[in-house]
Amino acid sequence: MEKFYPNYYKKFKCIANLCPDSCCQGWDIVVDKKSESFYNSVSGSFGDKLREVTFTDEDGDRIFAREGKNCPFWNKDELCDIYINLGEEHLCETCGKFPRITMDYTSFTEYTLSLACPEAARLILGEDFIIPEKNYSIDNVEYNSEDMEKLLSKRQRAYEIITEKNLGFKERLKKLFKYFGGDIPDKDTVFAIHERMDFINPEYSEVIKNASAFPQSDDFDEIYTRMAVYYLYRYFLNAIDDMDTLGAVKKIYFAYVITASIAKSEENPDIIRIIQNYSKEVEHSCDNSETLELFF
Ligand code: SF4
């Protein structure tokens, strides 16, 4: 099976207690069966704690009960007690893999990192990433291989449009919508949808509300371009289920309108943190990304 890793993937290393927004903060940690069975065999007070804080949530997942907003194993030094007491190899799958993402298309696999992690966002948005013109051999798949070939070629064209050097980012986005035959949603609609969402950080609602009064900043076109390339690479081939090629393009547009307006509303915007926050609050929230999907 062919595998593709972007240049930033292998450079990633968790910065642990130096992380400005740890993944142990605000998220439920789902514990896989293998890890839970190992945790059940751990003796002593640490083993007791592992068992005491694991429970079944309303979706039937086994998760760690949060202490306040945080994972109960995130200690006062902002380090992980499971890593310290049991070793990296005994982190559950969720923690051991994050922010690494595997996109398995059966006969080929592409890898990426999640923009929701600040260190990954620094790498993804810090350098250009060229979506490879791959001629994957597509066989023994359950989907239509010709559709996948079409999608790979359309993704390539979308990549060329969004990275065109002689146009501003907004113009390139317009061109992208035109290429895929879709209408650009208006700004009020984009904000109205986001104002309905629930966020990990309740103040994020206010940030979005405040940003709705501002136009999009055009100071960071290079960074928006890298963000757009991330979304294309991460989501475009998902259209194999329904051939809705506009889904990934809309994700780019929504992320751009919100983050570029937030950037304009702030005096000294840290655009990488703004995009990372959006990813954590919207892209990586099951409920919020479902709200977007329903709208699309
Ligand atoms: S968000 Fe990323 S850098 Fe921060 S603690 Fe998690 S994996 Fe490490």
C-alpha cells in the first residue's frame, strides 16, 4: 500500500508543559479497550485512580471523567501522570496518536497532523506544503476507483487555484467556488451558524460575536493559503462517499471568514493561534463540525 507523509509530519514532537493549549484541556479522552484492560491490571493507588475516573458516557464510549475542564491525569506541572507512571507506550490510543491523523483510502494512505495542536499548527502553517500529484494505484477498493481518480485530479486543480501567486487569497477562493460551480455563502450566514455553536471555551462565543463586525484581514494571505491547503488535503477525498466536492471548499471558506475576521478585530493578532483555536473549537468538535456538515 502506498503511503504519503507531508514534510511537517515527521518533524512533530509534543512540547508537553510548554504547550500553550494542551490537548489535555477541555476534551474528553476516549479510552480504547486494550488500554482499559491494561489499566485494570495496574495495582496500587495509581491503578485505583485509573479505574475510579473511567466511566461510560452517553455515546457508550469509555472516557476519563474530567477534573474541571481537564484530563484528571494532567498534573500541576502540566505533564501527564500516565506517561510518568506507566510510560509512553501505555498512553491510550487517543493520547498516543494525537495530533497524528491517518486518512486511509484502502489502497493508499495519507497522513497529516491536526491543526488543533499548537505545535502542529506552527509546523503546518509555518511552511508551504505541496499536495503531491500522486498517481496512486487504486485497486481492491469498495468505492468506485474512477471516482477516486477524478477526485485526485480535481484536488490537484483546487490546489493549483488556491496557491496561485498572482491573486489575493479572497480572489483565489472565489475562483475555487467558480471552478466547483458553487455559490459563496454570505458573511452573515457564516457568523449566524457559528453563533449557534457550543464551545469548550465559553468566551469563544464572544470572540466570534465581536469579530462579526469586522471585515476579513488581508494581512495573512500566505498563512490562509497554507490553512486552505491543509483543509484540501485533509478533507477533499472524503467526497468519495457522495462526490460533493464543495464540502472541503466550504470548510476553507468558513474557517477563513471567521479566523480572518477575528484577526482584524484584534490589535496584535497571533494568526497561528487564531487558526489553531478555530480548529480545536470547530473542526475538532464533533457537534460543531456536524452543524457545519448539515448546513453544507
Ligand atoms: S496539544 Fe500538541 S503539543 Fe500540546 S500537549 Fe497536546 S500533543 Fe503536545
